[in-house]
Amino acid sequence: MKVGLESLGVAVPPAYIELALLAEARGVAPGKYVEGLGVTRMAVPPLDEDTVTLAVRAGRMALEAAGCSPDDVGMLVVGTETAVDHSKPVASFVQGLLGISTRCRVFETKHACYGGTAALLLAADWVRAGSAKGKRALVICSDIARYGLNTPGEPTQGAGAVALLVSDQPKLLALDADTGVYAKDVMDFWRPLYSKDAVVDGHYSVTCYLDALEGAYRAYQESAGDADGKPYSDRFAALVYHVPYGKMSRKAHRHLRTLDGDAEPDESFDRLVGASLTLPRQVGNLYTGSMYLALASLLTTSTEPLANRRIGLFSYGSGSCAELYSGVVAPEAQARVKALNLEALLERRRALTVAEYEETMRAREGIDERPADESPGEGVRYLGTRDHRRLYAR
């Protein structure tokens, strides 16, 4: 039985700030942010946007792209590290807002940026085992990456969601059974219960990422077998990395190709990785959704025909757990993702001034406690709280 991605959906906030503009406001050379991070624009969520609203919009796009009814979903999982409640999962809010059947397994997964991948591969096994009984799994990676104003991590913020519909009709990507896993208890990035902002040991986190990449890559090789004496990663038509910022993919690719014995590891970067970064560099950090936005970017912007070719995907979550897995691109995958007009979706956003960005960020400090505002508006929106309950407009 083939199992994999039948469709996908993407949601991003309706506003962004140019990183070059932010750099100038912080007294930093624009190149340090733009070229140094590999990001040009950073998504900024408004007050009526949270992890739930992003997940709902991405999930709706994925369902509509597949012509799938909410009643066809038998498992709904949201991978996130920016949940809205310590107990009630984001997935439960999403179930209600999307109108998904009560006969559905609903829960949330957490392991930093790896949480969405954990959900995806669990869902794939659920379908592969026959437990789905004709139903689909809707896996949504939804996060708001936040470090605060005037902090070292400020230019590596972002927000968005990517939804993945998993079934035995993989019209985008048929997942291989082979995977490589690596996990190790480290403190490279975390968010204490008392804090809305993450804590990160930046240089150490890069080291942990690369160590995990090596471990997962070796494990994948053991599972999948040899590659006929060529550089092992040449078995892939493209490589998609976890991309909290674009430059991290270059570091990852350089490390992986060096493991292959490639003396010129950068020469294959544009060929194998470049197209996957077109959309992420315009959004910034999506945490759990970062790698999957890169996958969407590859399928919608690559000029290379990828049909029936294998691609590799590397997911990393601080703390840490990582997995390298692979899949074969379906014949119509690129046309299907291009039909979503994701590039146009990003172009429709509004550019913020630095003052508007800072005002929005300060206002979001109290987003989880703000009184409900039920004034008329469009689309699914976070309205605020009443009696300690989060309210949403459908």
C-alpha cells in the first residue's frame, strides 16, 4: 500500500516586515539580517491571529485542495510548540472550527520543531496499518515563533501553518518506509512554563542540529542500503531541511555533503536545496511548519521535473529529536501545489513599518488574556477570552 501526502495547505499572517528595514532600525547592517540569515521578510501575526486560526486556515486549504469533506477525516493532529492551553489541544479547537466529525481521533504533539513530523509519521503508520479504514489523517504544523523586541533572536521570528492530508492516495508524495532517527537529551532551545518567549543557546543549537543530522543520516543509510558508490545524497533529486532561517539549510547541506566525502559541498546546494528556500525566506521561522513550507516551496517553485523522483527530508526538534526520511514525488504533484498560488498568497500581505511592527508585538503581550471583541470581521479570527475561555469567530 502506498501512503503519503494527498494534499497540503499553507496559512501565513496577513502582514510582514522587511528584515532590511528592521536591521536599519536596530543599527545593524541590513546584510547581517538578510544575507546572514537568508531571510528577506518576517511574518507578523495581528491580534486576532494565533496558532489555532493559522491551523484552521491551513487545514481548510488542504481539505479543499483534495476535494475532501471534514467527515472524511479520522485523525486530526496538530504539532506545535506554541500551544494556547496547557490541557486542551489546539486540535480540539480546530476540530470544532472546521466541523470535523466527532468520530475522529484528536490530539496535539509536542517536541519543539519535530512535533509535526512525529504526527505525520504516526499518521502514515496509522494508514499503512489499515486502522484508517478509508479515512484520512489531517496533520497540521502551526506555530508563532517569538523572541521579543530588541533581543538577539528578534530577526529569527515568524509565524504560519502547514497542513498535510495523509492517506493511501498520495497525490503529492509517497512516503518510503525507510527512516533514520536520532534523539539526545540536550538544552539547546526551550521555553519555560512561565515565559511566552523562547530561550535559545544559539551556537550550541546549531551544533546540536548538525550532530542530529549526522546521526539521522547514518541511521537512514543503514535502513535504506547503499547508493552504488556515488555520494549517498545523490540518490535524492532534492533535499528539504528544517529551515528556521535560510542560512541553516546551507550549513546543514555543507555538513551532509561533507559526510558523503564531497570536497566541494556548496556546489550542489542550488541544485538540491535552492528551490525549497524561496517561500521560507519570505516568511521566517515557522518552528514545526518550517520544513513543510520548504517542501511546499520546492514543489511550487522548482523548475526541475520531480515526478517519480525521490526527495530527502530532514526534520529537527530541539531538545532533541531528529528524523531523516524520504518519499517519491507523484506525477501531478508540482502542478497541484502550483495551483494553490502560494506565491500570490505571500504577495497579498501588507508591509508594516517598524513602528507598526513594534506596536503589534507589544500588543500581543496580553493576547491570551484580552477581553473578547466580537465586532464584525471576516474569516476565522481569535476574538479574545471570556471566563478564561478562548473564543473564535468562524
